[in-house]
Amino acid sequence: MSETRSPDPSGSTACFRITTSAGATVLAAAGELDLSVTGRLAALLDREFGLGPAAMVFDATAVTFCSARTVTILVTTAADAKAAGIPFAIVTRSSAVLRPLTALGLERELPVHGDLTQALAWLELLPQLAEPVTES
């Protein structure tokens, strides 16, 4: 498992931490995800997806503000992950993130989980759920 911390150079309160393992890459964000950091967030997600992880998790548990641009990035990331065949999940209980997702009806479209353990368990089950059922 490796870990990289990435404070935002713009002076924003946002901070990003990337943890990689054989099972998944987790990009954890903390603080305010406003317009001053969304470019960095998108670049980090793009870079990690480019490395071809087995699965990807965006952990927004410690996010205190979620801009509309951040929501767009999450929707785009989920679509890109699906197209690339890389399982993707979002972890949050933060009302700053859940409120806009719910207002837009996206909680039904995006794979949102309440904690990291739940998300990782769901990601492990995905391949089994995708397998065709055969009758014996």
C-alpha cells in the first residue's frame, strides 16, 4: 500500500490523499472543494485512472463544501470509469456532498456509500454481480 498527500498550492483549505493497494486506489479529499481546486481534483482523478487501478474510490467524508463543478467532475468520472471498465465508488456522509447530489437526483445514478469499508466491499462484489447466472 502506498500513500501520497497533496495539499493544494493555491492556499485553499482542500487537501487530497491518495492511497493505493492491490484492490483499489482511494483518493480522499478534505476541506472545501470550490472552483479554486476543481482543476486539481480532475487532474488527480485523471492521473489515477490513467494508471489503470483495479478499482477507484473517491472518499469525500471530510469534504465541507462541494461546488457544482465538483459534482460535474464526479458524474464525468463515474461515466469515464464505466466506459473504461474500472469500478468506481464515492464515499461520503457529508451533507455538503449529499445535498447537491440529492437535489439533482444523482444519488440514484452515482455509486455513493456511507463509509470506505462498505464501498470496498461493494467493489469486490461487482465482478460477481456482472457474471451471467448459469443454471445447472
